Amino acid sequence: MNLERAACPRWLSTCTVAVSVALLGGCMTTRVEGSKDAATGIAEGQSIVIIESSYHSGNQTEDGFVDCVTKEVQKGRGGLSVYPDEVFQDDLFPWFEPRTMPQGPNALPALMERPGVAERIRESGVRYIVWINGNTERTNGGGSLSCAVGPGGGGCYGLAWWENDSSYEAAVWDIEDGKSAGAVSAAVHGTSMIPAVVVPVPLIARTQNAACKGLAKELRSFIVTEEST
């Protein structure tokens, strides 16, 4: 019995290989840690608010990262209730406006002594204020990639690579107890590259996304688990 095999265009085979390889990410290493200073826990009807560090600190956290963590801690069964940070800032006007907000948890005791501040926060149902600080930086890179078009066609050749470090910390302040509960952190180092033999194949290490998921998972466990360490 003769079997006939349908011939595929050469470009289709090339594209299929390129897409398959592109689905792979770059190389990443992740470290997630937590340090709890006091027992935590959260009751039904209570929520957390997640705030990015102020630009006064000299290293403002990216809005997109805070949004990512907010979505991740709410996901799935047992997800935390997150009070919108914009509403929280309006409720506490003018104390949490970008130009006047506290620089971090250490500045909260003085703020709480102001008339009406603690009462407004308790009325909102917020149990924990979570301060996120950090950023993603490109730390290294090299290689070379060149593309050209000629009479017989075109293509790219070479190898370009770069490294990113994503490092973030979430400091947790307990409104009910009036003190710091501790902090969690996530640090991800990743190497991305674009090798090319005719077709460029990007292998991207999405360090910020990995740091977001790692930090959010640790933060949720940190708050829900009542025991201190």
C-alpha cells in the first residue's frame, strides 16, 4: 500500500518551528521570602488596600505591577478582598495624595494620631495597608543581531541577549493592632535572548510577571495564616 504525504510549503514549516520555540520563555531564577513580626488573619467583611510607593522615595513602583498584584491576590478560592486604592485615597484626602502620603509603614503611627484618620480607615473595612516598593531594571546585555534584504530574499542573523532584575517588597501594616505585621518580598533574575538564523526567535524572560505572581501568592498566605513566625 502506498501512502501519499501532502507536501507543506517550506515557509510553513519554518514558521511552525519559530512559533513553537517562541512559546518558551527565557531563563529565570526566583526567590520569594516572608518575615512576619506579628500574628495576622482576616475576618469576613475585612479587606486590604494595596498602595504603591510614593515618588518621594526616589524609586516609584510601576502602576502595572501594583495592578497585577491586586488582581492576583483576589483570584481563586480564598482570594482576598481588595479595597480600591483610588477610593481609599479619596476617603483619606488629603493624607494619601501622591504629594502628601506617608513614605511607608513607619510613618503611619504619626498619621493615625491625627483626628479622624483611624476612624475613616476602620469605617472602610480595611484591615491591612500593603505598601509595595520596587522595580524592574535591565542590568546587562550584549550580542549583535543584523537583518538584511537582498535579491534572493531576506533574513536576520546573530544573537542578542539581556538580563532583567525584578525586585519588590510588600510591607504589611495592621490597622486593627496598630503595628507592622511584617513584609514579603520577591526577586526574579532573568535572561532573555533573540537568536536568529534567518528567522528571529525571541525567548523572553518575563521577570516582572513572575515577581507579581510570586509576591501575590506569598502575600495572600502571609495575611491568611494567623500564626506569627
